[in-house]
Amino acid sequence: MPLRLIFMGTPDFAVPTLLELMAHGHEIVAVYTRVPKPAGRGMKLQPTPVEQEARRLGIPVLTPTTLKTPEALEEFRTHNADAAVVVAYGMILPQAILDAPPLGCFNLHGSLLPRWRGAAPINRAIMAGDAESGVMVMKMDVGLDTGDVAMAERLAITDTMTAADLHDALAPLGADLMVRAMGALARGGLQLQKQSEDGVTYAAKIEKAEARINWQRPAREVLRHIHGLSPFPGAWCEIASDGEPARIKILRCEPADGAGAPGEVLDDGLTIACGNAAIRILELQRAGKAPMKAADFLRGTPLKPPTRLG
């Protein structure tokens, strides 16, 4: 039996779930998303990816700045939804909103809870060197990703994966998982299990100060730091360009053989020494420029030993 659903989401990560729920016959009676923000050279207001997709599909879109007022609660109730599906919405749902749909509110979270509760689970899992990640559907409560878990899917994290790669792998996996969860909910067969109190970690929002590369760290930690911040905000270092330091973001790298002083360029292929072993830069980006392959960068900016990256 199809459900009447409110969908609440904002970024690209949420779009596959919206589309899959509709494809499987559920009625999306309203979409809640964040307000448009200025973007681009002209700083025009840019609707969120979820809003753009919802409007294309003809679904009513709401962009409240708060859900804590009586008016917001009353508007939420007027949709007469059976349940709400929340995917990277970016706004706290108060208890009154959580209690409004008779079947509850269900969140898709991009980690294996209780590890990496919070804002940046994909980035933090890579940066911490985790061997796996995944997606979970949980019934929401007022805590930070503390609700009872309904379903989960796991996915291995390799050292070649960037945050963008993991994001793109988890988004469709999560969409399929939420469809299965809503199907079970509609049949009255959705099973819930309390989260473990062991292994709780928090995925704090990424701060700009974290993005500078520390070449003193072991090579694998440097690699995971770079990949966990790629493409945004981008892990960065400085190189000397015409005597002036220039900032570059490193977007993708691989393990490499070699040793030297941390930050030292070891060959003409952008192999860089770390605290132990080395990495080879594969893709990078100058400030204000498009990403480029290392070979293209080296044609315009040859870096050879004993150059040091700051």
C-alpha cells in the first residue's frame, strides 16, 4: 500500500531517495527544503537540488526558516501525511513535528550508527581511516542521530575513494534502503532496534582550519585526509610560485615509494614525502581554477627536487 509522505531534504544526496520513493508509488504530498542561497558570479538565489527536482515533478515545495512555531506545526499537519522521510535536510525537527505523522519520521543517515552521528559522516569516515561506511534508516527522536535503527547497508571504503566517490556510492544505496523501509512500514512489518551505547562518535562539521595538509603525518593519514576533504573544502598546501607562496588544493592521490623530509618533492611526477613513506599527487586545483590532472599542472609549473611544499 502506498504511503502519503512528506519529504524533507536539501542536497544532491537526497535526490535519489525522492525519485525512488515516487517511482515505487508513494505519494509525496509536500517537499520541505532549505531556502535558496546566493551562488555563482551573479550571486543569484539558487534553489536547492531537492527543490529543483520537486518543482520539475510538480510537488509543492516549502522552505520554512523554522519548524518551532505553532504556525509551522499546523502547516505540517495539514498535509495529512502518514510519515515523513528526512535525508540531509539540515534543520532540527522539534518533538511536535516528529510526533505529527502517525507512523513517525524516518531519517536516512550516511554512516553505520552509532559511529559518526552528526553533520559530516562521509568525510569523517574517510579521514579516520575507516574500512567501511554505509547507510541506515532510523526512526527519528529529538537526539542527534540517536533514534532506533530499522535497516542498514554496508559499503567498503578503499584508499582510492574520495568523499565525492563515497557520497555517490551511498546516495543510490540509501535510496533503495529507504524504499524498502517504507514498503515494510506500509505493510506494518518494519522492525526497529535500539542503537548500541558502545562506539559512539560524532562527525563534527568540517572546519576550514582542518584543511591544511600536515606533511609530518604518515603517508596513509595524509592520503585519507586529502580524500576525505575532496572536492570540498579541499585539503591544501602552498608551493613557491615566482617567489610567492601559492595555495593549491590536492584532490586525489595514491600511495608511493620514497622517503625524504616531509613535504619534499621526490621526483618529477609529484611524489611527495610524508612523515613516513610518500604519496603521489594525481589531481589538484589552483585557487580560482578548474581541477586538473597532475601531468597538466606540471607542464605549466614544473616541480622538481628539492622543492618543498609548505
